[in-house]
Amino acid sequence: MTLNALSRKKIRKVDNDGVTWYRYDKEIRDYNIEEWEVTGKITFLVEGELNSYSTYVDEESRVEYALASSEGDEAITNDFFNDDEFYLTREEAEARIAELQSRDREIDNG
């Protein structure tokens, strides 16, 4: 998401009845889809008894995935399914963007 609040320009128009109207040249928020590729899988080998750390090092936290975006960014995640920033298909991402845009219109229009 890109926040355009400071970069957008206010356009002023006066209609035939003398009423002044304002609008902006772009939406306050822009959403875009960025593709990420899994570049590696990080696994941890747990040896010995962990005692009080056993809840910290559970089965899910033993595997993480290294990611690289088409923009050259890198990230690490261990859970694609419960992360609001990653979607496994383009359709899921587009549906989420439509949902966010609908919510934004409701907020902006009061």
C-alpha cells in the first residue's frame, strides 16, 4: 500500500450554479501486488532437552522460508497462511485489495 495523502493535488471546480467542488487527482491509498519467490528453506536442528524453551521452539518455528521479491527486497516468514501480507494466488491478493478499497471508500466517505 502506498499512502498518497501528502503527494496528491486538490482540484477545485465551480459548477454553473456557483457551487465549489473539490476532488483529488488520485486516491488517498494505492494498492499493488508484488510477487515474491521462495528462495530457500531454513530448518533448525534441535538437540537435547529444552525444558522451559519447549513451547518457544515448537514444530512450526523450526521451519522458515527465505523470500525475494521482484523489486529485490528480501524477507523471512514461517507462516504463509496466517500472514496478512502474503497470498498464495493472484486471485486471493486481488480479492483482498478489493476488500480494502471498499473499506477505504466507506471510511473516506463517512
